[in-house]
Amino acid sequence: MVTLSARLTAIVDALPLREGMRVLEIGGAPGAAARAVSQRIGNGHILVIDRSAKGTALVEAHAAEEIAAGRLRVRCVATEDFALVPGEKPFDLAFAVRVGALDGRHPKAGVRARQRIAAALTPEGRLFVDGGTPVREVDLTDARRA
């Protein structure tokens, strides 16, 4: 069982997770939330992206069991540069905690980040970021049109 802070527990509990889902975590170092999500989606899959090589190394170290089981992957990439690799299936849900491009700290990067995330989600895919009670859903309508 993964031990999370009260804040991360509230965030993971608020996500509409279900068995078999494909989930994208943005800025997921050190991997605690991803590990908890992995437990909740059963035979689903979670991809953690982080712009920092140090951050991705932390996720790899903390989530070695989930990675070895094929339930979790890690990729070093900035959100605004993220794209599905050839043959990669889109994601059902994406979430981010303390990611400047999505929480309003870097609005210019946020436009491109939302476009990239929207392109990586299924047509029904949803994006959640911290800053609500405890998360808020981001409307991707404009990002999907771009």
C-alpha cells in the first residue's frame, strides 16, 4: 500500500478513476500519486511525464515494482512538448499537481500544454489539476479545436 500525504490522498480520491483506465500524470515526481493511482486502476496503465531527468529518475526508483509489472511507465518530457509515440493509445484521464503550465503560473506555456494534453486524450478524456476542492477539471474544448 502506498502512503500519501493528506493533500495527495484527497487529490487521488477526487479523481474519477476506474478499473482498466489509461491515466497520464503530468509532473509526477517522485511517483507517490502514480503508484496510488496504479493500485486503483487495476489492469489499467499510468504514464508519468516530468520535464526533469532527476524527477523521472525518482519515479523510476520509487515505482520500480509497478514499472516491472508493466502498469506504469515514465517519460522525461515537458508537458508543452508531450506527444503520443507511434502506436501509443490515448489516455482516458490526465492529472497534474503543482505544474506551472497548468495552474496559471505560466499561462503562455499553458496554452500549448493544454493542446498537447488534449491531443493525447480520448475524445471523452478529462484533465484535472490541483487548486479546486481538491481538484478542478480543466475545460479542453478550445485546446481540442486548435
